[in-house]
Amino acid sequence: MPMEAEVFMTLFIKVVSGDGESSGDSSMAKPHWMRVLAMEIIRGLCSDAEFMRGTWERYDSQPGEAQVFTSLISALKRLITEKPALLGVGSQMAGVGVQAHHSTSEGGHTSTAAYGLEVAGRVASVATATVSNVVGIMGSGSGLNPASSAMKLQCIDQLDKADSPIIPDTYIYLLGLQCFTSLSEGFAAFVIPIYSSIVMQRPRTPGETVIRAPPALDLSTLSSSDQSHHQLQIVGAMVQNGWPALLAGLSFVISTNLTDDLFGDVVGAYQNMINVAGTLGLRTPRDAFLTSLGKLAIPPGVVSSVDSYVEPSTPRTASVSDTLGFSALTGAGGTHTAPGLSERNIACLKVIISTAHYLSGSLGSTWFDVLELLQSADYVLNLKGLRGAASAKRQSMPPPSAASNTRGRTPSSSSIAPSSNLAPVKSAQHPLLSDLDPEAVQIAINRLFDSTKNLDDDAFKEFVAALCKLSGEMVVMHSHSIEVAAGESTDDINSSMSPASVSSPSLGVQRGGRRVSGLHMSKLTRSGDYSISRLGAVSHLNLHRLIYRDPEVAWNMVTTHLLNVLRNQSAPPSIRIQAAEVLDGILVIAPRNVTSGPLQAQVQKRVLDVLAKQVFVEGPANAGVIVDIRKHALETLHKILQSSGHSLVVGWETIFEMLGSVCQPLAPEMVQSPSSDTLSPLPQSTASPRGRPTPLIGGLTKSTDGLVRIAFQSLTLVCDSLESLSPDHLRLCIKTLGQFGRQQDTNIALTAAESLLWGVSDSIQAKRKDTEKEPEYSALWISLLLELKGLCTDARHEVRFGAIQTLFRTLLLYGATLSLETWDECIWKVIFPLLDSITIAVRQAAYELSENSAPPKGAPLSSKNPWDESKTLALQSIAAIFGDFIVSKIMYLSSFEKAWDAFLEHVVSSVSMDNRTISTAALRCLDRALKASMDVGADLHSITSHTWERTWAACDQMGEAMKSTSAKTNDAGKNPLTQDCLEAFVQVLQVTYTVCGKTWDLPRIK
């Protein structure tokens, strides 16, 4: 009998709607008892979920038929909202300790919670969370309470009476509320079990784990031939068409004056509708219910009040009027209760957390709204705490299922008056209103973030995108407030944190406050950015996803966003440092989780590339925030080398580039050392200096000097594992060590020159044993010696001493293994250029010490200077080289005669121009070379004859120079001959004459 059923349903709807009252025609107005009777019948029908689905299928889904279900929902919405003053105002929904003016919306219009008497609202704003419900009822005298609003016996059970019974004015609205909760419970009780079964029965590939965060259903893909699937499609259509009226009714009634039990039923209805819409893939109704509940969970007035709240300096004793809220009624005094969330606000928040957990696999971009709400909740709970909310007994959070929402009761019996109206029995606390202390909320929030491990890759990508988007908005907003306070333009901010530069998601920034919660940034930076902190925690929880999945899933998005935040010069320094710390925490752990396989190189490259971008962050080099960011990056590199340096297979180029970037650049070179192409003996007539050694740039700040120390620790670790470096990497290591050898910190410079470069020489020598690689490592030898040669002219005595000792000790130890080609390069690229550079430094320093700024040309130098010891050490080391290798290596060089001539010119120049200490060392160097060359084979006689001839000529020149000096011995301040110098010269003559004198005639000897 579908037609008769339609007639009766339509009649009930018209009676409930009160068409006569709405039109103003009193003759057509239905008696109150008749409307109540109709509502009792409708309540029974709404509790029958199967009947409601059949109604939709028979009428609403058929073209041309009456829209029975849709009309019913609209009628219920009109009924429940027709007399707002009668239902009062919920005392807790605006929060605790919030001024009355905070109850209005941003546009200035009164919000839903502002219905009712202003006095009741004032009482609610100062009431504590534990007694707010009682005070609210006292202040307003209105609201829904099963004890006073329900009837002892239903009207439909009293039809045998001649007169209508006494019906409470609010009874009909209690029936309307129960209709809404019954409909939502019916939807959830049917949809949730079928959804779970479909998800569990989904075919899976072998080895695939059970999906713990399944996606929503696609109703269009369900088969209509399957009865359960067809019924799901019906429920989807009912929700799709009826959600606006359902939401309007629920959002109104939840802000009225309800008892805890009724409030729990309404919140449960919200939870059911969100879960049903989410599982059926109905995004619009799902998001609408979430947004509505979010405004109730974190009222904007609470957030702004927390932001501006100042703790009273001295506590005062609360009066009786303050306790009851009468000071607010009279307008006297002020709000002394710290602002915070009420128990009912927290209950709404926990429902949002629960539904987000349940629907985590299908929320998509809606995660942004959820995370935004959680950020506001964290701000309120952590910064100020719940001063006005009472801590309830902790209980476990009920799962999002129909069974938990109904709590084992039938819709018709929920929240209805007990059997006795005089002595009502106190019901147990509603499950959704239990465990409402801040600690329990934080635990629930943490569990929500922990559940990201259960998301599939697409859902996780959406979640991370929402976190990055939220972080980007907060950074831009705070940057805007800083620039506005400073009176600067904000154009650069908009461009620096644009959607492309902050993260892949778009930002949609609004200036001044949060889009939903009204959260401001004035105090957020004290504890850092919430979303950046959570991004780091989520990344650690899902590290396997960052490592083993495609970088587009999460790695690129997370690292790019954190890099953009730390490089944004308009962002607050604390947030930039926070982003660096979070990023570094990810980079340290990532390489540890991949120790072999083809993925190892990819992960290591990704990590080092990101870390390099942090090291090379742009900005003033000495700026505190830039130094701190780079410091964090270098410390991270050190940790990576400590834990994973032995397993690094790629990225050494990047590592050396990062380490070298902290080194202070040198000033323009003042010493013009002769190149290998223009080497020539130093002429005697060189009296004017050609410059002095390259000095270090001073002015390193304490902070940047700290960067050098941190980087040098990492470089030391690298030098402990040189066996894993290729020739190209060793070349980079040598170059980097040379850079640190020129730094202002003497300990670092000396360690690099004397210790670490010596270790590199050992490593090169060990790898030269392979004959196939010998030429390649011989070239490395030259690179090493050239780097040491540069440090031999350092302005600091200790550094150049250490470099000279390391250079010649290396040659002495491994010279026997070097080829003639390598020795030729050592002579012309290292030894003689080193003597040239030191000689220039000696003479420049002597001129500066001389009393006369321009001594006569050719005049010998006097006065001891700090470079004398360096040249003396160099000559003594060269003497050792010639003594050991002149016969076995050097004399076999094709350029030996030219090299000997150059050597003699250096000796003659030292005797003629340098301090007598240096002259003595030069003569003894020559003496040792001559003695070593006496033991040559027959194949070298032709070469040695030239050697002795050139040596005798040089002795003649030195004798003339000494004769000239002896004639000026009485001149004060000159450079007189010493006993040691003369003895050394005589020894050279003796050796030369012993070898060649017997063949000379008397005129030549004269």
C-alpha cells in the first residue's frame, strides 16, 4: 500500500511542520498535542533504519514521486530551530573564561551559540567546567533535560483519555533531537559493518599486508545486483540529499542547553554522520560535519583569549558572587578564570580525532583542516592548559562504530524520562564524555599521528602535503607580522614563501589569523612551529617510506619544505633553526637504515645533496641564524660520517665541498712565486723584494671560527678511512686539507699540515704498489707536495715549520719508489719554487726589520728575522734529499745539469745576500751534495765533470763575495762572516779540490 503510506507520511510531516502557524492562519494551526503525537510516531519510524531506506527507495529515488524522506528531514530541522529561546544556550560551548564579545563571529554576526538570554551567556562565560551545566540551567531556566522535558507516559499511549495530558513545552524538541540521533545511528549501524567486510574481503596480492587505513568506497563501482551494495548506494543517496538539513539541526541543537547525556547523543550523531559520509566517499557532507564540529571543539574566542590572557600577578580569594557567576551578570569585575576549553569542547575534539583516525586513509586534502584544528588545540592545551576544565576519570576512546555510539540502547529509549518522574535514576556517564583531561587528549592526538604508519603511499602523501601547507601558512603569517611591525614592504615575503617555494601544495594564506581557528602567531615561536615538529615526528615514524619508496611520495616534499623554511630570510630565526634541526634529524638516521644493495647509493646521494643545500644556505656569512643553520648541518655531517662513513659509496665530492665551504678565503696573493715554466736561478742582483707570503685574512668571528672546528672534526674522520677513497676523492681531500691548513686556528692548520697530509701520503704510497695505477698515484704525489709547498710559506712559524718537515720527510721516506718523471716534477715544481718563495719572504722581512727602508743595492742583509729558521730548515732538508738521492735518482734526470746550476745559484745567493745562519746551511747543503756525488759509477763521469766545473766557478763567486764582506767587517749593522760559515766554505773547497784539483794546472789553481 505505497499510496496510503505516502499519504500518512505526508500528513505527519505537515502536522509536525505546523504549516498553519507558519502561515499565520490560526484556524489551520494544529494543536500542540497533535504535533506531539505525530512526532512520537515519526520518532518510531526514524528508529527503524530499514523502513527509512525503503521510504527513500520507494519515493525519493523515483522520478515524479513525493520526496518523503527529504521533506521529513527538512521538517525536523524547522521544528527543532523554531523556538531557540526555549532551548537556551549551552554554557560550555563557547569555552571557559571567554569574554562575552568573543561569542560573535568574525563578520560581526551573532553565532549559533549566542541564541538565548544574554544573562545566561554571561553566566556561562565565567562558570567552571564542572558546574557550568548547573549554572547555565539556573541562569536561563530553559533547555532540554530528560528529567523535565520528557513525559512519564507517551501521548500515543494515552489516547483513551478525553483530555490531552500536560505536555512539557520542550518535549516536542526532545523528540526531534531523538529523531536526528536515531537516523544517524541507523545509518552507521548499517554502513560500518558492510564497509568493514568489503575492505577485509578486497583481493590482495601475495605478501601484501592487511590495510589498516583503507580508502573510502566508490559507490559507482558497487554492483546493484548485490543487495547489500544496493542498500549502501541508497544510504549514500539519503546522506547526499539530507545532510544540509541534518547538519543545520545538529549544529543548532548542540549549542543549546543540553544535559550531558543529550549532548553525548548529539556528538555521537556527528560522529556517525562523519564516519558514514567518509566511508561512502561523500566528501562534501563529511567535510561539512567536520568543519562544524571543529568550530565547536576549538572556539575562535578561546584561542584569541588565550593569546591575550595575562596571568594575575597576585591571587585573590573568590567571592560567592564570583563563584556563582553573578559578577558577570552585573557587569562588575572581570573574567578571572583563565581561558581554556570546556569538557564539551574537548569531547568534540576527541570525536574529531577519533573520526580522523578511522577515516585516515580517505581524508585526502581534508587533513589540512584536521591538522589546523589540532594545532589550535595544542596551542590552547600546552600554553595555558585547561584551567577551567575538570579532569574526568580516564577511559579508553570508543571505536568509531555504530555499536559504540548506541551504547547498547534502542533509539526510542535513549535520553527519555525514566520510569519515575519524581526520583530519576542517575544514568552512567556517556562514553563520549569520559576521559576528557588534557593528557588523554594529547595521547589521542599522538595516536593519530602514529597511525600514519598504516596509511598507503597516496594517503600518506596527502597527509604530508597538508602538514607542509599548514607550516607554510604559519611561516608566511608570522613573517608578515614581523615585516609589518618593522614598517617594511611585504612583497618579498609573498614571493619568498610562495606555494612553489614553500612546498608543493598551494598555501592560500590569509593575513592576521587562522582561517578556521583564529590562531595568531604572536606566541607560537616560543615552542616552535607545530607542523614542523609534527613533520619531523611523522618522518621518523615513516622512515621506511622515505627511504624505500619513490622520493616523490614523501622525501622530496619533506626535505624541500624544510629547506625552504630554513632558507627563508623573512621567517623567524627560531623557526628556521627548528626546521634545520628537524631536517638534520631525518638526514642522520636515513643512511643507517640502508647498508647494502642498489638503494644504498641512491639514499646516500639524496641525503648528502639535501645536507649540502643546508650548508650552502644564503645570507650574511656572520649572521647568527645562518651560522647556527650551517653549524647544525656540519654537526649532522659529522654524525653521518661517524655512523655511516665506512659504508659511503657516493657523495665524497659533496662532502669535501661542504667541508671546504667553511674555510675563510685568502686575500689576493702577495707572493709571486715563479711558475714551473719560468724557473730560473735567483740572480745576485735581486735586491728589491717581489712580495711576501700570502697572509691569512683576519677578522674571523667566534661563531664562524666554530664552523671551521666542527668541519675539521669531520675531515679528521675522513682521513681515518682513506682506503675507501678513489684517486679523485684523494685529490679533493688533499685540496681540502690545504684549505684548512690556511685557517686562522693554528692548531687546526698545524694538524692539517703536519699530521693529516702525512697520513694521506701513507695512503697514496700504499696504493702505488699496484703497477697499473702507479702513474695515477704519482700524479697524486705531486698534488700532495704542491699543497704542502703552499703551506710552507704560511705566515705562522709553527705551520710552515710543520709543512716543511712533512714535505721533505715524505720525499725522504718514499723517494726511492718514485719514478724519474716524478722526481723531475718534484725538483722543478716543488723544491726550487719553495726555495724561491721562502727567499722572497726572508728578504722582504729583512727589509722591514732594517733601519733603512731602502738599503744600497747589493748590500748584504742583516738582522735576524722570523723567516731565517724556515729557510735554514728547508736547506737542511734539501741537503738530506741530495745526500740520499743525488746518485740514485737526481743525476739520472735529463735536466740534472740545469737543476745543478739552479741549486748553485741559490747557494751563491744565500752566501751573498742572506743571514750567515742561512749562508752556513746553504754551504753545508752543497757540501753534502758534493760528498754524495763522489761515489758515482763510470756511466755518470761525464755528468759529474760538469758538476765539479760549475761548483768551482760558484766557489770563486762566493769567495769574492766573502772577500767583499770581510773588507766591511768594521761597519756596524752589517753581515760579518762567522766561524761556522767560513768552516763550511772551506769544507766545500776541500771536497772540490780533492776530486778535481789533481787534474788542474797551477795557473788555474791560482
